[in-house]
Amino acid sequence: MSKVVKLKKGLNISIQGEPSSTIVELLSDTYAIKPTDFIGFKKPKVLVKPGDKVKAGTQLYFDKDLPEVKYTSPVSGEVIEVKRGAQRKLLEIIVKADADNAYEEFKQFSVSDLGSLSSDDAKAQILEAGIWPSIIQRPYAVVAKPTDAPRSIFISCFDSSPLAPDYNLALKGEDKAFSTGVDVLKKFCKDIQLTLNSEAEISNVFSSVKGVQINKVSGPHPAGNVGIQIHNIAPINKGEIVWTIDPFAVAQIGKLFIDGKYDATRVITVAGPQVKDPKYIRTKVGANVATLLKDNLNSDHVRVVSGNLLTGEKIEKDGFVGYYANTVSVLTEGDDYRVFGSFTPSASRYSVSRAFGLFSFLNGSSKKYDFDTNINGEHRPFVQSGIMEKVLPMDVLPVYLLKAILAEDFDEMEALGIYEVAEEDFALCEFVDSSKNEVQAIIRRGIDLMLYS
């Protein structure tokens, strides 16, 4: 039976630079796949070298600890750099696309009759094409192991994070691909859970899917986080595994079995206070951000973030969009310092609490703010203010869990819900934390302790 979940805890951040509803196609000259995007990726084995010709879907590397999961090129072209960092750590493999992608070549895969398709054959094709890294397992929020049998598969059909794309718009016209992708996922697990935003109009892309459980969720961010949805719909018990996948990857799976091609096309938003013309862009996974931002910045003194402003990664202005990123966010680099810091009275600055950023509450909820990257304070011990509990819609005690992680108390971490959480679920906790702790990094540290100790 489907569920209706009404969340009251959370916070919608009012920020300038929301994208218009126009989708523009913009392909870059170069693309990169970065092992650093994949949590748990430890031992890369590179299969290409500069000068090699590749097709869309050609394998570039794999992890020696999980060799069956392949990481493939999003476009056809030539490998121009295998970039490494300290101690020869593999940072990215850069591919120069063929003729602006006009004559793109695809590695050909089977076009299958789903009625006779076995789960093993479906799994093998998804692995071979390089779409498998889009399947994330809970607990631990790492790339799913192909040998595992999930209890259920969750697909969050909306993103509530700041400046995120509206999937109804971004996936418009992908009805067949999405429903086919869902049918393929049913080969691995019969319990497919689609979560929809009950406060928005539902696209036919999602409403037409058959044989799945439809859940409707409402409330402020992080209502769109799949971990929050799992917790409030069907919590994970010890020993259980749940897979999650985003709607773009579901459509990619569908196209793989309809056309026999790995189509890395993705619609993202390029938005934020420092973007002149915030908009939706149809591009491909791993696109060069310089192309996406060309002649579209208000100033050069900005920070570019691959992903949303709460969980994204800082990248250079000529860097590459991350594998999982649906947003490129741009805001002012906050390297200016005020005499009294966050205590300086101002009606133009955002504040969660009336105790700081005085007078900003007078603006009401409709005002959009020009955020910068200044954290307005310094790191200090945890303050028991109760503010984290107000933005985390889970039956978890965030401060106690964070302290248990720092103390490396495994029993306490388990009792406090470490198996149910991921970094993104605590992003708002980090945003509102007056103690300026790196909350998401602490959560990942705790998960890694449970996973690898």
C-alpha cells in the first residue's frame, strides 16, 4: 500500500539565481570521469592511455576491489589525459569528444525483449555499459554490490535541494525510457518504491509507471532526499539492503535496453546568485564546466560547485561536473570579513535564528538571498541548541550520533542509527550548526568505520 508522508522538520533555503524553465542544449569539447566521485572507490585499474580512441560506453577503468563494476566513457573521442595527484592517485580521465559530439559513436549493446530477459543478463549489460555505479546501496551509501539481493529499490522522483532541477521538466518526453528502466530493475527486486512530491503536479513520466508502489511526500528540504524517504516509509533493519537510483539513471537503463546504447545525456541546472542567466542545460555526464558557464557569470570572484550548495564539491572554473551532480551552483567567494562577524546587524543577510543576522527575519520567507561562502564564525565544541533536531526529519539524535562517531564508539553509533544515514541527510545540520563543525565529513567517517573496521 502506498504511503503519504508529511514532513514538518527541515528548511527550504531562499537563494537567488533560480533557473528558468527553458532547456538549452550545450555540449562541451571535453568530458571527464572522476574516481573521486565514487565513495568507497579504492584501487583503480586504468585501461586506457592518452591517444586511445574510445566510444561512448568504452570502459576506462575499474576498482580492483569490485572489478565487475565498470566505469565507462560518456562520449566517443580521444583520451587526452590520465590525470594523477599525490602518490599517483587517479583524479580523472579526460576525453576529447569527436567533432562537438556531432558524429558520436556508441559501443553497441543488446536490444532485449524484457519478457524473456533474465536478471543475470540484465545485470551483466548494465555493468558492461557503465550505468551500475548509479545504483547506490543503503546502508553505507556506496556503489551497490552486484551480488547483493536488495529488499527494495527506492527512486526519489523529486529533488528538494537548493536550485535543483524539476524532474518533471528535465525528464519530459522520457516516458518510455523511464518505464522500461523500471521494468528492468524489477528483474532484481519486485519491491520498487517511487516517491513523488505531493505538493507539485506529477508528470506523466512517473504517473504512468505500472507495478510499483507510489509514495507521496511533502515538506521542506530534505524531503527529496532518498535516505529521508526510506527512513519515513520503510526503515532499514539490521542486515537488510536497499538500493537507490535517481530518475536520470533509470531512463539511461531504459535506453540501454531499447536502443542498445549507453546514453550519458543529462539535464542539469546551472544556477546561483552569480549566474547571469540561470537555466536548464542538456549536456552529458562529466561535462567541462567552463563551457556551461561561458559568458554567463556576474563576476570572476566566484566559487563553482559541482552539485547543490549543501552537498556539492568545489571545482575549478575549468573543472568537470561530477558523475552524480544534477546542478552546477555558483556563488560569491566569501573571503571578506566583517568586524563583528555574524553579529553585525543586517536585513540583507540570511539567518536561521533571530539571534544572529539581526533583522533578517523581517524580510519574510519570500526574499531571495545572495549567499556567499563565508561561514561567519569559527570551529568550536558542539553547542546543545536543539537546532539540528529541527531540520532533520529522522528519529535520530544528531549531536549524540556525531559525538559517538568522534569517540569511535561502535555500539553507540549502531544504537543511534548509523546504518540509516548518509552525509546528504545531515547537510542541513551542517548548514545550521553554530559550532561550524564539518558534520557531513564526520558522518562519512562514522560510516567508513562501520564499513571497513
